[in-house]
Amino acid sequence: MTSRKPDEPLARNSRLRLVRPRALATARRAVTTRRTRPAPRPPEGTPPRAELARQARHVLADAVRIARWAAVERGPEAALRAGPEAGTSEERAAAALDLTPGQIRAGWDRARLAGLVELHGDTARPGWRLHAWDRDDSAVLRGWVALFDAWSLVHPAPEGVAPSAVAEVVEAVPQVLSLLQLSQGPVLVPALLDLLGQRVEELREERCEVPATEQSPEQAPIAPEPAETPGTDGLPALLDWALEGLAAVGALTLDPGADARHATLTPLGNWAVWVKLEQICVAAQSPAGNIEQSAEDMLRGCARLTPGPARAEYRAWLAARTLSSAVAELLAVARGEDALLRGLAFEALRVVGAPAEAEVRATVAEPSLRPYALLWLAEYEGADPDDAQEVLTREEATWLWVDTAAAVADHGESELLVRHLESAVQGTVPALLDEVRAVGHPRTVQVLVALAAAHPDPALSKAVRRAAFQVHTGGA
């Protein structure tokens, strides 16, 4: 048996060559365990998805026409501006589409909210839903649900109402929609107003609750003056605003009625409320009760779910919070030490979509989040997930490889860590070790030690262990 000379490159040993590179997305999914669950059935009487999609296409017909006109006018490959230009462009669109300028503005807003066009700074481009609109019912329904979620942006709130009161009503509207869904028919507006008032009062009481702590009378702080709370006098106008906004997106209908006005969910609205209630139930029934948990605990609860059920739980968790606070909480988890939670946090941010773009873009300057943010932005801008990794430099891809290896080492099995070796972009182990040492990931030593312990090849294990020692001691 011949021994290798000390200066002989390790790459010449065939056992130290990597098998073949895999997509980084495959490595990121290595720590999940596949598990299936039956899909819930919608309530009896719900129209088929094809009919729901037809209704959604009808609601968004003007928005689709305007988005397509803008794409043709600007050229299919050219970047669109963030809206039809004031004056001549708006007038040209109105004349071409036989709509009023007001309808053009409203349709453009709906196109943006439904994801038919996507904003990127000062420009907008046709969204993938616009390209798939005529052939993909799921894309149509997701676009309509995005508009449904943004109902409060479609219809301007009444003037002279405190923003805090508007926010309370927006937060309380899901309770109103639940009553409409459970009633399976028209509900009088006065009954909805009573429920809205009760829910607003509950929200105010929840905000006023302060955890009690054991303090001596001398230590007890002086109680601050109670903050002025908006009254309920403006609730009827705010309820009208909410119902009109929901009617404007096709979620319900309003009828004057003989005695009093009443509201009824449309088939689309009934289906959307059921979907959201089902998402919340899925999360609430999980072992960790994810909807009630912090972002970190929620992500831990989703760690062993397959992507579909995990996304359902992300949506339910997000639905129970304001998007701004949810995005901030997810990014705070991503900045932590657990690499698995970092990757899952960005998966949850993919569910958030456009509202998270500015915050994600800001994290590009943070070394620990930069690769994840660049992949998120590439996919958000239309890149195929399997090709998105091409936006990363060699150093960024290596940093992500180490971070993913840390997640596998902490939460996966040894054989998964060995398989993760095959996903590296480098062609040989020596090249990988050189570049891993160079990127300076804080978990480099632990990852190399774990890989050396897990790999069955003695020569490779020895080379990796030596590299770990060199990083630990600062040697070359």
C-alpha cells in the first residue's frame, strides 16, 4: 500500500472528490421529514374551484385589462413605471379600454394589490399571475385572495376618524366575516354593528392588560394617566366603510332590505373566509399551538412539516398579526444563532410576499442574512427557485452552504450532513475546505468537526478534521 506524499494535492485521491453538485434548495430541505395529511374539504354548497376562479376573473376583469394594456404599451420586456403616467397615459388608457380615468386608477391599484403587476422601486413589471391568468385557476384565486386581504386599501377610510379607530375596525373585521360565514345567509347590519362594538371593546381591554408583579408599596410606580381611547360613536360609519370595501372586492353584497340593510357573503367571500378559518384551525391544532406562539416557537413547530402544511401554518400565524410586526419578528429570529430557524424565517417571509420586500432588501447589507435575502429577492422578482442560487457569488454560496450545514448538524442526522457535502458548489473537498475557511462563518469549526465525525471515509474525515483544527488555531 502506497502512502500519499505530504505535498500531493488531496484532489488526486478519487475518494475525496465530490459526487455532483445539487441545488442549494435541496440542501435547505434536507432537515425536513416528509409527512402528508388529507386536504380539508370546503363546506357543502361551495362552488367548484373552476367556478370560483371564473367569479374572481370577473371581479378583476378591469384590473387585468389595464395591466395587459400597460404591458403592451411599455413592451413585454420593458420595465413598467409604478402606474399609468398622469395626464396623457391615463387618458390614452381610458380611451383604449373605454373606461373613465377614475376606473383606470382604481383598476391599476387592484392590479398591484392582486399581484398582476409587481413594484420594484420606481418601476413595475407584469406579475407572474398576469401571465398565468387564463390558464391557472389557482393563480387567479390566490390573486383574488390577495385583493381580499387588502380590502382596507381599496376603499378610503372616512375622513376625520382617528387612525387608531380605523386600525381597530380592520383588526375586528375577521370576527364580522366569521359571523357572516357561519350564518350562511344575510345578516342585518345592526347585528354586525353590535358584534363589531363588542370585538373593539375586547381589543381595547387586551391592550390595557398589564402583567401583575409582586412589588412593595414603596416600589410600586405611580400609575400613568390613562390614554384617551377613541369612542364608539364613529363605529357605524366605519362598519359601512368596511362593508363597502369588502363589497368592492367581491367578498359580499349589500342589500337595502325592507326593514334594515343586510350583508351576505358571495360564494367567493364565503370560500375565502372558510380557507382562512381552516388555516387558523390547522395552526391552532398543531402540537405547539403555533398561532399563539412567538415567531421562534412557531418556526420550531413547523420545522418538521413538509412545505405545503408549513406554508398553511405560516399564513395562519400571519393572519393573526399585523404584517409589519410579523415581518419584524421573523427577521429578529433570522438574526439569531439557529441556522434552521433562519432558513424557515425566510420561507415564512416568502408567504408574506410584497409587503416584506423593503425589510428584506434592507437585510442585504447584513452578512448573515445576505444570501437568504438575495435568494428571496430573486424569487420575488420572478426567478425560478431552482435557478435563484445563480444570483449568489461563490463566497455567498459557500457561506450559505456552511450555514445550512450548521442547521443539519444541529437538527438533522449524520447521513444528512454527509449528503449535504454533495450540494457544495466546489468540485473537490480541498477546494471546498479552502473556501469554507476563507468565508469566516462563525460555525465553521463546529460544522467541520461534525462532518469529520459523520463521514465514513477515513481519508476525507482526516482532511476535514485537520481543516477544523487549522480554523480553530488560526493556521493556514
